[in-house]
Amino acid sequence: MIIKKISGIVFFISLLGANTLQASPANTQQLQVQTSESKRTGETALSYLVSWRKGESRIYNANGLTFISGTETDEPTSSVDAAYKLEKALNGAIDHDSPHLRGAVAKANKSTLTVSNREGFDLTRITVRDYSNQALEYSLAGKGFDAEGVDIALDIVYSAEVEYMRGFSKGVKKQAAGGFVSLTVDSKAPIKIVTNGKSTEQIEKELAAALGAKAQFSTSPIYLNFEQIRSKNYKSFDGGETQVSGLKARHITIDVSDAGLGVLTKFDFTKVEKPVDIANNLPYLVVLLIAVFGYLFFTARKKKT
């Protein structure tokens, strides 16, 4: 009888160990972005940062940067080309930066770019930085942002504050040029904020107010912006953003139509499952085993007497 009980305890512990080693299925976390055409006249930038981890390991990052040709260039970039160029740039960055821990993969299908986790990895954060003034529609491959625990932040920024290369934003003033910022949630009427004469903070506060109780303007970022000293392709936090938690929606479309502005759209995968950390729980398991074996030993001796 005691042997059977001990066997049961050992089986329970083995289940904990198996849970620790269980790999996340591929495509558990996905973000789709539907691209469009730039409304800017010249060449501007579009970049995509994806972060992932394996179990409880450190977070890995890869950033894909591409340039989008505008309306007055020789060959304006189409929506299909925008998705393809971003796919190529992002996969190239993943392969280069993390050759042995490629936890994410990008795949373009016409004008839709899907970034997914590979088996055994979890996506944690995604930041899309768009300065091309194109409408970008985001979704979680048919799932709801609230159901998947994905929080969103919209950081409206000045185009002139980003230098991808020397002279990239030369002559661009740190102010809105005049136009609008539009946010559409599912099939609801678009929230349209006129930008003329307003600061990025004013625009973000208006967006938060229009979105309602699920949104707020915050002076602390939803997560710290990833930066690298050797590259300027990582916009530092400018002191404010619109944050949305528990949004009951399957799609959002952010459309910036102002040559002086860009937008950083952030996705925080807060619901990423964390495996049982058996190493940290080991002391408690040892105490539990001692208590159980003590109880079984005491019970056996009592029955004999």
C-alpha cells in the first residue's frame, strides 16, 4: 500500500517536470498587419520589432527595417511590396541576430504580413514603427485582443525625431504638419483626431478620451522601448502614449495622415503562459515529500501497533 502511495507521489512530480519541458505549439501567438500605400511624397521608413523567449529564458529581439517609396517617387511602393519587403527584412534580422534561437517567423501573403511564434517559443512584445503615413490594420489571426490578453499602446511621434541615416529628417519640423490621426476598432465608426496645431501629447489624450474606459493616456510606457547604441532605428520614449487594455475587438486600424507625424504601435502579450519553474519550487517539493513520507511512516507504524 505504501509503495502504491509513493509511486503516486513520484508520478505527480514527474508530471510537474513534464510541464516544465512542454513546448509551446507553433502559431500560438500571432500578429497580422494589413499594409497599404504611403501617403507621403518621398521615401520614409517602416520597421518591425518582435521579441520572444523560450520558457523562462531571457528575451530575444529582432528588428526589421525597410524603406517605403511615396507618391512622388519613381516607383511608389504598393501594399503587396510593403508586406514583402518587411517580411524579408524581419526574417533576415531574426536569422542574423538569433541563428540558434529563432523564436519567430514572418510570412507575407499579398498585403498581409503575419508574424508567428515558432514551436517551443512565445512572442512577448511587438512594436511597429511607421513613418510612411499608411493605414495599417492589425489583428490576432481572428482572435480577440481581450481574450488573448494583448494590451495595446499608440505612441504618436514626430517624424523629425527619428534619424535612420544622416539627413533623413532634414528640414522636417518637430510639429504636426496638419491632417488627422484615425483609429478604427472593428467595424465601428472611425475615431478621427485633427492634428493641426496640436502636440503629440494632445493627440494621444484625445485618442484615449475617445476610446473610453478601456484606454488611458500614460506618461509611463507600456513596456520600455528597446534601443541599441549602434543604431538610431529605436525611437526612445517621448513621455506619453495612449494605452488600451482588454479591448473587445478583433481588428484595429491606425491611419496617420500627417507628414510631420509617425506612430509606434505596441502589442504586449501579457497572457503568455509560463511553465512551472520546478527549480525554484524544489525546496517546497522537498518539504512536501518529507511531510508525506513522515505521515505514511507514522500511519504504517500505528497500524502495526
